[in-house]
Amino acid sequence: MKTPRQGGRAFRVAGLFFLVSCPLMALTADVPAWLAPGLAVLAVCAHSLGEVWESSAGYALGFGLAPDHAQGQYQGFFGIGFDAGQAVAPLVLTGAVLGLGHAGWLLLGVFFAALGAAAPPLAAWAERTRPAAARSGTALLDAE
């Protein structure tokens, strides 16, 4: 991924992988013991692919939207957001998954998919509202 637009699309793909992984993980409670590990491995693989796409998208957006003179500030802010998510995740995950069971897993998957679906239009908006000098550099990357 080189451009914010590509990053937005990558977030959408990541959300879809997470949407697949969450119900698979929920199903491990309902299948015979011999099948549960296989489903768990499938869920972890889908989730891991989602993480790869999400990470790639984050870099494309984080570096692609930042002006050259402010790369450090953008990366610092991006890091704060990531760390805040890491701090809140255990509360959300235990509340949703342990509190709601299968419905929690499904809600979590839909939440990730919705975030992913929102990313392409948000990335396009961010690119559109960039100053002209920043857009011209992004246009060059799109041409590659």
C-alpha cells in the first residue's frame, strides 16, 4: 500500500477478515472437541490476515496523509490512538465476548467490518481535503 486511498481499501479488507474470524471463534464452543481446534486455527488465521491488512493500511494512511515536515507528529498521534485501543480492548472484549457470548462475537465482527467499511470514504475525504502540494505527491504515487 502506497497511498491513503489504498490504505482505506486495505482497512475494509481487514474488517472483512475480522468479520469472518469472530463467528468462527464463537463456533468453537458448539462443535465436538475434535473439531474445535481446527476451527480455532481457522479463526486465528483469518484474524492474523486481518491484522496484516490492518497494519499495512495503518502505515499507508499514517505516512501517506502526513506532510513531509510532520511525519513524526502524525506517527506519534497514530501511536497514541493505537495504545489507547490496546488499553480499552480487554474491557471491550471481555464485556462483549464473556458478557454476550455468541452475540458478543458477532457484534465484535460487525463492529470491525463497519469500521473497515468506513475507512475508504474517510481516506478519500482526507486525501481530498489535503493541501494541493500534499495531493500532488500522492497523485504521483497513484500513478506507479
